[in-house]
Amino acid sequence: MGWAGPCDAAKWRFALIGRADTRDPASCAGTLVRLCIWTLIRIPPLGSSYSMSTSHQPALASLLDRRSFVIGAGAAGIALGAAIGEAYTQIAAAADYSLRIAPLKLELAPGKVIETFAYNGTVPGPALRLREGRQVSIDIRNDTDVDEIIHWHGLYVPSPADGAMEEGSPMVPRGGTRRYTFAPKPAGTRWYHSHDIAGTDLTRSLYSGMYGFLIVAPAADAGRYDQEVLLAAHHWEGSWVSMQDLRKGPPPDNGLEVMYGSASFNDKMLGHGEPVRVREGQRVLFRLLNASPTENVALALPGHRFTVIALDGNPVPTQRSVDTLFLAPAERADVVIEMNRPGIWILGGIKDEDRTLGLGVVVEYANQHGEPQWSPPPDSPWDYTIFGHDRPVSSPDERLDLLFEKVPGGHGGYNRWTINGKSWPNTNPLFTTETGKRYRLAMTNKSGDNHPVHIHRHSFEVTKVGEKTTAGVMKDTINMTRFSTVEIDFTADDPGPTLLHCHHQDHQDEGFMGLMTYL
Ligand SMILES: [Cu+2]
């Protein structure tokens, strides 16, 4: 199953890192590693369905720029990587947790088995429940044939431990183990997931089962609920398609998009897992995560409403009950559902095709019998601002404009994405901040696609969505609907290189990414 090629990327990486002080990475290391990765990619992994026609090669080259750039990301970043690499490889005492990355045959439904990758043989991976501020060590063993990396999404951790190679975090080499140590904060529903490049390979990174909940408990947990349920939505069996071949609407020059063959909550398609068993009168806390690589999910539970208490793990200023919950990729919502309509129900995607793919789970009241019931919820557009304060926000020290645009790939080609006219790695640095200052990012999505924009290692305050102002909603990922504007404010309070990117795996790999740096 291992790589048959002569070129060992991990070895190259460490050799180059070790010499960072005497070499110009941009002119030398980057080129060498780019060649090296080309060799690796050209060898089919796992003998699987991977294929690469010659027409894919230019797009693949640009996708690869992300990794090769990182390796040559500047002497400072590389020196940092070297130091951390040494620190993390001296593994003595047992870690608090260990995660093993390995292939998995996942049975989504009886007889429906897909080949994927996962942590510790389960999807999602084990739920890590950590205490806020208490140091934790996690060993990551990589039993796959490519170097991997795990990002701690929503946590304030130093760049080298954040799990983003673009920030200088080291990869977990294939066949190797690396220890991550950090003090988790802030409290809330976070998650961990692969932050590797998938490129055109729809079995890798977020297209796979490499994700899990990471819940940081506050010093005092109110626990005002009777039962807790963790549900992670995911779409599986992706394939590249030209949307204009399937329906009218997409522009004729649009490039390939990913479509999926199945979907699940956790590891099972709708109707094939254990139901969520509840009793009348219970208040059930659902921690919902959209771990899909590219798909939005809108969810409902007929006859019930979701009281939203936290978004992206952060308590909202105004708790509201809604009929429909909307989550873009990487977003989380903590919701309480009052179980006051006995029956057998489907908690699932409001789009019929999503439930047909398997996106849903049966909610079964005690002593109730029969077929699971579904009825469409009232039409209710998602609006972040209803969870906020209606008060003015303090003005920022500086305002920065970010414009997101698509460079269509054409029929059968891959799209590229730009931020202020440039694609990663040419976006670097996106902007530079000064510790302690408050910044406003005025973001414009000049495309017909959604973009869940994620900032690593920081939370931001949503201050304007379209023309509506709001305050107090703290997030790490915000979905920008097509042709929309959003303003978010954040304080530069966690020095170190920090990634900003779209959380659609394909958009991220196609250039929608940049680094914010500190002075
Ligand atoms: Cu995007």
C-alpha cells in the first residue's frame, strides 16, 4: 500500500527544514519539493479509482502550489517548523489521547460499504472532551501512505500546533507519529479534522472520514439539559461533474464541481443507524456539526423547534427558536430541542434529495411505534443577525477589504478562486496586523457560489450581514451566500501566521486562501 516512488516527501521536507537558515527557500527548497510532490502524485495511491487524465495536469499543478509554497514559506516559518518538529518527536510518556489515521471500510448502510480514511476506526473520530486551559497531549499516528495533518478548528493554539502547514505546523509523516501539546481554549463545541490538500482526489482530506468533535468544557458547565447528542453531517462518494451538463443555470464557462452519492449523520445513512431515543418532556442538547467537504445543510425536525444557544461553539447573545437550522461546511450549532411531540420523526435535511442521499436520523420517543414521519418545515431563511445584540459595535482601528472572485475553469476544467485578484500562494501575505488592534474585514463575495470563510486561531464578531448590522455573535466560520457582503471584526490577539480560507475543500485547494501575519 506504500508509495512505490523513489521520492520521500517527508525526508525531503525535514532535510530542507534543517537547512532553512542557509538557503533561500523560495528559490531552492520550493522548487525541489514541487518536483518531489509531482513524482508522488503521479503514482496512483492505494491502487484505487484514482486517475489523472492529461487534461487535469495544469489544474493539478496549481493545486499543488499550496503545499509546495508552504514548504518554502520563508525562513522564519521554516525555522519555527524545525524547532517544533524536534519538540514533537521527542515522545516519552504516554499521551493523554492518541489518534490513529488509517484506511477504513465504512458501512453507511447494510451492504453499502465505502473506502475512506478515519481516526481510530470510527466516523466521526472519538469525541475529545477537554477541560478549558488544561494542557493536553495528543499523539497522532499516521498509518496512511501520504503525510497528514490535523487542525484543531476553533481553538486558540499557537501556529506550530494549529495543524495548518501554511502556518508552519509540521505534517505527521506517513508511517510516523507526532505529538501535539496545547492548552485548549475557548470553551465550546470545536472540532478536529484533516487539513491536508485533497486536490482532485475525492477520497482525501475533508472528503474522507477524518473529522471528530472536540468539546472544550468550561470551568463550570451549567448542564441544563437531560441528554446530549452529537451529530456530524457529511457527504460521501464525491465525483467531479460539469453542472451545466446536468441542469440549466450554471454559466457555460463554469468548471467542475463535486456531487455526492451518499450522505450521513455520523456513520450511518438515514434509517440505518440507531435512532436518537428520547422521552417526552426532555430537553435534549444537540451539538450539530457540518463536516461536509463542500455542501451546506439545512435541517429540520417536524413538529419541533431548535433553540439555538451557541454558534460555532460560542454562546449567542440572543437565544432564538427556529424551525430550520442552516449550517455551512465547518459550522456548528448547539441547539436545545424540547421533546414535546411524541412520535417517530426524521431529523434531517429539508431538501428531499439530501434525505434521499441519507442525510438524517430517526428520533424515536419512548413507547412510540410506526414509520418515521417527515413534513417540510415553514419557509424560513437563515439569518445570523437574529442571534445578536441590536447595539452598535465599537469602531475598528482599521478596515480591510477582501473581494472573493471566481476564475471559471471552463467545461471539464477546474475553477480557480481569488482574494483581491490573487490566488494562493500569491495572496501571501493577505494583510498584516498589530497585536491588540481591532480589525474589520469587509468581505464581498462576487460569485454565484457560497463560501464559508474560516479564520484560524481567532474568533470574530459578526457586525454586518448585507445591510443588517448586529453585534455579539462570535464565530470562526461565516457563510457568505452568493453575491453578498459581510463584515466581521476581530482583535489581533494570537500572534503568529494565521490562515483565512474558504472551507469548501475544493475552493481552498483552488486558491481561496491567504495568511494574515503579525508585525
Ligand atoms: Cu468557497
